[in-house]
Amino acid sequence: MDKQFWINRWEKNELGWHMTSEHPYLRRFFSRLQTGPGERVFVPLCGKSPDLLWLARQGAGVVGVELSRQGVEAFFAENRLAVTRQEVGAELSHYRSGEIEVFCGDLFAISRDHLGGARAAYDRGSLVALPPAMRGPYAARMAELLPSGSRVLLVSYDYDQQQAAGPPFAVPIAQIRELFHPAFAVELLAEEDALPTHQGLQQRGVTKLTEFACLLIRQ
């Protein structure tokens, strides 16, 4: 799976992962990120998620990164947000509207400087979008970007991958602990049956789906 796969999904409007309202786990566990007013929350692979707006409404500064230019521009256009754009080197474009910033480009082109001191992150669809070979580098990158004491709210899935191939992939809690050890301590916050709300996976043959949230604390 390469970058073009996701660009093609956006071009074909195959956006089965997109939600039209903020994720319930974000509302439920946002306080566990322990952010103060104006402190930044990093949102990797953010797409055009309404979670960005919700975070901004809680008083957070939001810094997203998204590979697809179409996805970035759709977020600002669909929410009728006035936006400024400028190029940042050869690999990134920076979009900003108020307290919401989104970098268009590869996650691995992002540095701590781009995040402006963010000590919190929210991953609703990043890790589960990545095939196995990319998960280790992703976890290592998050460790590089976030300083000690940072907190990450991460949402993931567990289901039988023999019933359906990802994305979204199954990344169970045991694998998350392994991937992020020893840079992050991992606490399971909640898990529940989510099959009724994921019709796409049902249609692909999945008969049992667990969605869970966990808190990662940078050591």
C-alpha cells in the first residue's frame, strides 16, 4: 500500500472511514489528554474529520497532517472556513484557519517544529490505516515527534482479518503495546462491540468487530 492508494481513494470518493460528527470516544476521553486552553493537539492522517472542529471548539490549537490535498481543501471548503495557504519547503503545504492548522504532505516530513510544542495527539484512523510493515515506523515517528509526558488518545479495532482485509486493519491492544513499547505506556480505556455502526465491514464479511480506545503516555 503506497501513497497513491489513498490519493486514489479520495479521487474516487471512496471514504468509508469518514464520520460526519465527532467520534464518541473523543468526547468521552478528551479530558485524559490534559490539555490546557490553547495547547495544541496533533492529529495525524486527519482527512476532513469533524474531530478537528470539535477540538478547536474545546479551546485546543489543532495541528493536522493529511496526505491528500483534496482531503485538506475539502475540510476547509465544506466547513466554510476562510483559509490561508503557503508552501513549507518542497514537501509540505500549510493551511490555516484560526486555531486549526493542517499540513498537506507525508507524515514523515513533519518535524517537532511544525507541531509548535504539541504535547497531545489524537489518532482515530492513522494506525488502523497502515499495513503491518508501516506500523513500527509510525510508532517510532510518533515517539520522535512527542516529548516526554505527552499523551495520545488512540482508537483502534480488533476483528478477524481472514474475514476481510483492511483498511481499516485490525490492530489489537496487545499489538499496540508491543509497537509503542518502551517509548509509551499504554492504558486501555474502553472497548465495545462496534459492528452495528460499521456497515462497510459487515458487507465485507466481518461478523465480530471490537472498537477500543487507549491512552498512550510518552515516557
